[in-house]
Amino acid sequence: MKDNMYEFLNNMKIDEPDELMEVTQEEKDRIKNDLGGKIMKPKKSKKYLKTISIAAALVLSFLAFTKPGQVIYGNMVDLYHKMVNPIGTYALDSEGVKDGITVVDKAVTDKGIEIKVEDALLDEDTIYINAFYKVVDESIAKNFDDDASLVVFPTFTNFTINGKEVGVSGGTVQSTFVDNRSVQEYQFYQLDDMDDKVKDGDTISLTADKVRVFDYNKMNWENMGTLSEKEAEDLTLSLPGNWKITFTIKDGTPQMKTAKVDLSQEKIQFQDQTLHLDTFRLNPYRSTITMKYDDSAGMVARKMIFIGKDRKGIEYRFEAGAPGSGIGQKEAIFQFVQENEKDLLAQDTLTIQGYYDQSNDPEQKDYIPVGEPITITIK
């Protein structure tokens, strides 16, 4: 597993930060107007590995980082309040999710580090969180160069629903510098146990017992996957403490007018395995296809994607590697990952076809169709 993880990380492409530069007042005004719509667009196909080393965690958490050249944003405005709808920025239709967002606006400070949750969104089994991590004690910055771009990386050890600790999987979709002391992170969490549920009005608590602080400019991203634990530790400042944020979440699914299509009668036969389609979902936040199977079919599911086609032949790709999707022991969630979301939201019918990658080379995909095409009515 370790070797595979490092191979995965070594194949990633990480953008190096740009140099900071002077900007005119006209450019500043344009930046203010554009702030909510451009710097926060996520890459929709990033994976998160649940149990990883420090080095791997740093790469996976910040591989989609907006470049430090954008530190000018934080010097001009309060980032959140200029963004009318932060979580909505990642939606298929940002206007359509506003009523489903939970405003949290809670922060806790310990050991000179502030952790703040601005807002959250519950969409069925997935919780999305918009958080800010900030160095507020300048004595911490003295451990780094004067021009350091500091990143705070919390270790969340406890996630509870109504006081009950539950297992979760999750990760960072996008990280963005606010200034050289703080970052914004858009994260997602999924419950590991299918018997655990999050409902409208439930109380959510997140607890971190440690944060690591590092200088983004000093990290050798090209070789991060090959670092030892000690080398990764040497690049970070570790601060034990207690950061706990508790808030009540509302279920955003009803407010977002979610369309659900029951696919439980549809089966896919492939390699002596039977895979059962379960549900197609579409709302202004995301679109997913859920598939269920026995344990032995899990390896087949891991190499599958789905392609939907509308009446005009336009394709819509669903993958299990997108944030908020994933492959479980008995269930897989494939999430829409393309950029033609407006076209998808306008559809009333869609023809779905499963595909299996028969290649053993992750760089050379070779998809073959599995099962029969299924035409669904979306309502």
C-alpha cells in the first residue's frame, strides 16, 4: 500500500507558487468583483486517501492550492464576506443551493492558532464544510522566514453527531491563501458506517488535538511523496492543543429540490459478478449514481465509470474519484465531474452506460462497455 501511495503521489502535478507583485487600484477593484467566482473553482476529480503518512497528507490536502501570488486578496478584503455564497461556488448551480447552506460562523483559538467554520452543507450522506485556519500568534511566525506563506494543517481526531462519535472519511477539495498567515479550506466528510445518518437539526462537533504549521514556499512538492516521516516532521511545526467546534446543521437536500430516480431494478452482469444500480440523484449542488454489490465485486467497481448521454448526444461523465464520491466495501458513489453542468441540470431524460477499464496501466485507460444502456426520466 505504501509503495502504491507514493507512486500515486509522484505522478501528481503540483503548481509551484508565483512571485508576488504590485497591482494597480483598477486591478484591485477587478479582483474584488471577481473574488467569489474565480479563485475558488475546484478540480472535481481529486482523490483522498483515508490513512496516510504526514508527507502524503500534506500533498493531498494542498495539491489544489490557489497560488500564494493571490495573497493580495487577503490584504484588501475580508475574504468570506466578499464571497456571497462560498460553498455554492463549488455547486453545479450556485444560486440553487443558497437555501440549503447552514451558516455556522464559529471559531476557536488555542496555542496561537484559530480554526473557524464559516458555513456547511449537508447533502444526503455527505457534509461539506467551508473552514479557515489562521496563525494569530506572531511568535509562531518567528519559526519561519519573514516572507513565509504559512499553512495551518489541523489533525481532526473526533467527529460526533449528537454526542456520538462516528467514523468518517473525507478530504480537502480546494485550499486557498487568504494572506500569508491564513488559508481557506473547502472540505467534505462522509460517514463510514451506513447505519450512521445525519439528519436535519443534528448537532455536529469536530475536534482537533494537534495542528502542523509549515511554509508553503519551503516545501519540495516534486519530491514530497518520497519523504520519510522524519523529513516531513522536520519541515513542520507541531502544536498540540484543543480545538473543538460544535454547530447544528440543516439538511440542504429538500431546499435544493433534489431529483431522485430509483434504479434498484437495474443490474449489471460482468466477470461473473452482479452489480446493482441503486439511485440517480441530481440537484443544484451535485449529481451522483449509486451502485451496490457484494464484497467480491468491489475490485470491478473500482475500475468503473459511468457516461450519461442526453438526446443531443452530449456526454456527462461520473467517476468514483471525485470529492463526495467514493468506493466502499459494498457501495460506490459515482459523481458528475465535468464542466458542462448547466446542460446536465436542464435534462429531463438521460441514457446511462457503465464502462470498465480493462487496462492495468493507470496512464492508459482502455474502457469497454459493461451491461446495457439504461434510459432514465429525471423528475
